[in-house]
Amino acid sequence: MQVKRLLDDREVFGGDKLFDTQGRSYGFIERSGGELVVTAEDGRPVRFKPEQLGCYLVHVNRTDRGLAKERLRDYWEE
């Protein structure tokens, strides 16, 4: 799964800054069980739903590139 930003559809990587609706910044650590684990300003890990930080989850194989690979693979297997 990939984590992407709603604003510009860019992928989120470890260490990237994310913001909640109040404008507080958090450092992205990892995705765990459908939630995002981020570091709060005091350094402790906090869990948020992706929507709370302006993000969404994408299954990697459902991206345009993944779908193109699946189609190509299916074509050559037939």
C-alpha cells in the first residue's frame, strides 16, 4: 500500500511532514493497520486515520503503473 497526499497526490515517505486540520505538524513514521503512525512535536508516536492528516491509502497494484503491468503480464500469459 502507498500513502498519498490529497492535495497533490504525491507519495508520503518516512520523515515527511504532515499537518492536521489545526495546522500542527507531524513527522511520518509508517503505516500500520490502516492508520498512519507519526511523531508528535514532543517526539512521542501518535496514530491517526489518513483522512485526519490529508492523506489516503492506495493499493500499489491498483495504480496506473500496476494496472499496466498486470495487463502486459496477462497478454503474454495467454
